[in-house]
Amino acid sequence: LLVLLSASVFAQSDGIPDRPSPPRLVNNLSQEFPDFISSSEQSQLEIKLTAFANETSNQIVIVIVDDLGGTEPWDYATRLGQKWGAGQSKSDNGIVVLIKPTGGKGQRKVHIAVGYGLEGAIPDATANQISDNELGPGLASGNYYEAIDKTVDVLMALAKGESQVKVAKMTNH
């Protein structure tokens, strides 16, 4: 059953999986590294990101995948954010932190895709610096949770106050 469920999630014509239901902000879709971060670490991040989304309306989504379907990380992360509806559609204030931990040296990829509504606070060059200085080194040293948590802290600090759309509180995403 799990294999069939997994196959249906990834068997999308555009190569981008459907957003899990119920929606979550921390999504480990990796079959190769199902324990990339522990369930308690995942819960801690989910609580932190949900509180941030409720406070600011900005949304950060973390996605861990095994395969990018032959696309570049920036393209995959951008299309995933659009398909999943990261952030508020009118404000385009979502951020996707993409992690592909599989493959040999040079095949593991990370990317931070920032919606247009937050580019004033987090331009591409800044997102790349966060990847290079926070996310990448922590992942390379095996400190997966700490790397993601520090990355989220930096993104939240930069995004806070950039977009203050009034929305109903998010419960499960």
C-alpha cells in the first residue's frame, strides 16, 4: 500500500508531486532518507513555521526529495511553490527550501526559492548566500536539523514584516 501511495504521489505529469494532504510546511518526501530529520524535529519545525505563517502571512515550506525529475533545483523549487500554493497567492509571499540529499558528490542539491512578494527582503543573491553559509555547510557536516533550523531562522528574520496580509489562522499548514 505504501509503495502504491508513494508511486501515485510522484507520478505527476509535470514531475512535481502533489502537495500532501493534509498540507504541511515540513515535507520529507524522500524514500532514500525517510529519517532525514526525526519526527520530533519535524514537529518542532512545523510548529515554528505555522506560528510564523500565522503571525506574518509569509509561508516557508521545507521539501526534501530524492529526485528533481531532470530539472534544475531553482526550477523544481519554483514550480513546486507555485503548484503547492506556498504563501498567499495575491501576495506571492512564499519561500520553498528545497533539499535533495541523494546522489554522490555534486548530485546533492539545495535551493531557496523566494516568491516575488518577498524578493525585496530576500533577493536571489541573499537566498543564495543563505544556502551557501547556513544550509549547505550544515547539511554537508551531517547536522541536518540544525542546518534547516538556522536557515529558517535567517529567512524568518528577513521576511518578517515584508508582507502583512490579513488571513485566517492556518491550522495544518
